[in-house]
Amino acid sequence: MGASLWPGNGRWRALGRVAPWLALLLGLLMVRLSKGAGFADAYALLSRPFWPGPAQREWVSSAASLEDQARLSLLEQDNQRLRDLLELQRNSGADSSVAA
């Protein structure tokens, strides 16, 4: 069989093979956009330069460590103060029983 009588037939046949894939891709894109992901993607794209990098992450972790150390120190001081008060209370209770 020779050349086709319809000159554009090869183009349409190639489009017919690609069309289901294009329809699937378009359908998936529509589902993604209908769920509000377009706004989330745009926000992520625009805000990415302001996201913390490794240096900021290190600063935050060192600040958290320093905060934990300060809190531990305060808790240890409170613990010692309460132990001293408890010891005074025990001693005063023992003194009153001896005096009686």
C-alpha cells in the first residue's frame, strides 16, 4: 500500500495515542487544584527563601539547650530550697517534742 490519501492522518493517530495520557494528567491536575493544593504550592514556593536553613536550625537547637540548662538550674535551686525548708520543719518538730 502506498501513501495515504489523507495527508494529516499520521499526526492524528499520534495524538490519539497520547490523548489518554494527557487526559489522565489533566484529570490529576484538576483534582490537585480542586483540593486547594495550588494555594499551598504557591505559598511554599513564595515562602521557601524564608525557611530556616542549617545555621538557623543550629541556633534554635543551641538556644533550646541553653534554655533547658537554665531551667534545670532553677529547678535544682528550688529543690534545694524545699529540702532545706523540709529539714527545718523536721528539726523544729524534733525540738518541740524534746522540750515537752
